[in-house]
Amino acid sequence: MMADDATARLLAQEGLRHIEDAILMLLESNPQGLGNAQIADALGLRSSIRGGQRNYLTYSALGGLMARGAVAQNRETKVFTKAPGPDY
């Protein structure tokens, strides 16, 4: 990997951490939970693409947070909530 590639990766990972922190902050202030589109709207990250890949940036970040146990999703309502436990 070239130096520019490594720098780009570091920037992307830092950006992802900021997005995840923003999602956790948003869910903390909305304990009833929010859907992916609501999260994307609130953070100004709503995708203009139509179809199944809409708002994938926030959905992908939510997936990482769920994998670490920081966020839970109600499978019926598709609503995401901050999981109880330590801050992530």
C-alpha cells in the first residue's frame, strides 16, 4: 500500500468513527429508537440514490455498531436503539 493509500484509509476510518459516534449520540437522545432513514436525515447523510441501496452509509455504520453490541435493532419495526451497557 502506498503512503497516499494509507493516509486515505486512516481518513476514512476516522470519518467512520465520527459517523458512529454521531449515531450513538443521536440514539442516546432518542431512546424510543429511530429507523435508518430517520438517522440518515437527522445527520444530513440521506442518499439521493433510489432503490435498495438507499442510505447505505448509515446502514453500514449501524451494522458495525450492532456487531460490537453498541446498537440493537427490533427486527419487526426495523427501529435501532442504543444497547444498554458501556459507552462505545
